[in-house]
Amino acid sequence: MHRFPLIRSRWLHTTRPAQYFGPCKTTEKTFDKILIANRGEIACRVIRTAKRMGIKTVAIYSDADANSLFVQQADEAYRVGPAPTSQSYLNMDAILDAIKASGAQAVHPGYGFLSENSGFVKRLDEAGVAFIGPKEYAMAAMGDKIQSKIIAKKAGVNTIPGYDGVVRDAEHAVEIATDIGYPVMLKASAGGGGKGMRIARTAHEVREGFKLASDEAQSSFGDSRILVERFIEEPRHIEIQIIADNNGNILWLPERECSIQRRNQKVIEEAPSTHLDAQTRRKMGEQAVALARNVGYNSAGTVEFLVDKHRNFYFLEMNTRLQVEHPITEYITGFDLVEEMIRSASGLELTTTDQSKVEINGWAIESRVYAEDPEKYLPSIGTLSKYEEPRSWRTENDVRCDSGITEGSEIS
């Protein structure tokens, strides 16, 4: 979450004049109580669906968030530490204590923090607590970019030409780049959020970029490994949402395009993409399912691709969690992705297992709202003195705002 020192609100508009995902589809028993190991708008988002499903919710909070909206919305709340995230939202011991004290049967990780930490999943398994997300193996396998690319190749997924092993040093990177052909992308194996990435068009830039990327990767992720692959020019960043259960059912949902980025961070997302045709969409979806099946995936996940101007597409990475931009998929498909995740974690099947019933209904766009200095466009903190959420534009429910703040909230 601290990757984005933002207001963390999202404004969405859709051409689909209906409820975001209609009434709750689950009538079977899932969990009595779940703990949300996160904060802000994603905690509010999970609470919303849990309430629809009749599930009690437990929030955790740091000292900085004691009066936050998500704490007020939850049925119970437990302090897990001081403001620094390393001492609170990343503090597994404190979170496990809160789980035990509250009697929560399952944990939803949201996104960021511990959402892709396979060690956290293991500790929950050992404690007999369900994780509302994928299994430990799938998370670990997809969390390593080098390993995930090898798995993708074996699953028959299109991959960007590159080197699958660990790059030893800068000179080794130059050898690989010469073999692959310039330009190349140097990228942190354990990375994300645009950190540890450099584009190189010459041997000199490879040498320089290797040092910068590996140093940044070590600083950001504690892992300096770098991979080298062909840089796709004029790319579009298009991702496929998948949902899966523990009974072998996997569906792919229509794509989200996230090509409008700043500092390698997504700013505007839309669904569906105006670039894809039906045939390319289907092929991407089928490859995403093949990858998920190969690792025994059992929750919501996103397979990201780079797509060139000729609609050739290449596997980029898989995010083993709910994405920030998931609401636009919910808008155009009618699926509540959090509900599907909870069903899967409890052992139920997806609300539908028939791929032919997944349809595109309308078009949606999402814009992230940043807390920044408007002159320098750098993160800004302090009290939110004025805040007014957008309301419906032309028809009821054609605007949705996922937010975890109110007027007077402290942005930290």
C-alpha cells in the first residue's frame, strides 16, 4: 500500500446502467467471520461484500488508522502496531494474534502488504485459518518472474523472447542482449510496481542499467536478481482476470487495458480494450486458464500480457491477488470477485462454471485519484480538508467510487 502514498480512491464510470454485480448469489454457508489484513479502500471493499453475504468482519489497524473509515465499518477491530507498516500491517505475529482473539475463520489479504506473501499463507495453514486467495505453491511459483516465465512456457503460453535463467553479471547481460536483439528490458525477478526496470538499446546501456536495476531491486525487494527479455515497442498492457475454485473450475473474464501509466504505475484502466478482437480475446483467455490450471490455481488472479500493434501477445506476469482495477471487470460482467474468492476459499464452486455464460455487458473506465502536490506532482500528506465523491451521471449506478476516506481523514 505504501507503494502508492495516495488518497487511494478510484472513480469509475460505466455504460452499464445496472447494479455493480446485482444481488448476492451465495445462499450456502461460507464463513461466520473473516479478518481483513489490510486497510483503506480495499478493506472497505471486502467489508461491503462480506456484509452482503452475512459474514461478520474484523479489521486490523495501526495507530495512524485508528479512526479510519474501514475501522468504523467493520464489526470488530484490533490494533496491530504503530504507524510504520513493518510494525503493523506486515507484522504477521500481531495479525495472527488478532485472528486468534477475534475467532476469525478466514483472512482476506486485499492487495499489497501480505497479499502475495506465501510465508503468510503457510502460517495461516498451520493455524487452521483459511486464506481467501491462492494456495502457497501457486503464489510462490507465480511470484517469481523467472520461475513464472518457465511455467508459462511449459503451459503453452506465449512468452517474450528472453533468458530464463539468473543473469550472473553485467557482461552476461550484454551477451544475452546481443543474442536476443535490442532493445531489451532489464527487470527485477522479484519486482513489481515498476521498480527495478530499465530499457537498454546498446551494450553500454545494458551495463549501466544492470547495475541500477539490480541495486534498486535489492533495495526494494531484498532480491537483486535480474532477468533480460526483448523490449516490445509500442506495447499495450492488457490483462485477463481469472477466477477459480478448489473443484477444478476456472473461468476467464474479459480483459482490462492498463496502458495509460505514469512512472510505470497504472493511472487509467478500461474494460474491455478497444484494441482486441474476439479471437485475440479468446486466445488470451484460454492461455490464462492454461497457466492457472498448470499451478493448481484456486482464487481470483490476473494474467498480464503485453500486446503489440498486430495483436501479438506475450505473457508478462501473474498477480496472485485481487487487482486494484478489479471493479471495472465487475461492472461489465456482473461478477462480484470478492464473493467468488470467499466461495472458493470455503470450498464452494464458483457461482457459474460455464464459460459460455461469461459475457461483456457495456464498457467501464477507472481513474485513480492521487493525493499529490499539484505543482510538483509528488506525494502529499496531511488532513483531507475537502472531499466530495462523484455521483451517478446519467443513470443510477453508472458511477462507482471505491474509497477508504472521508472529509477530515489523515493522508499518511
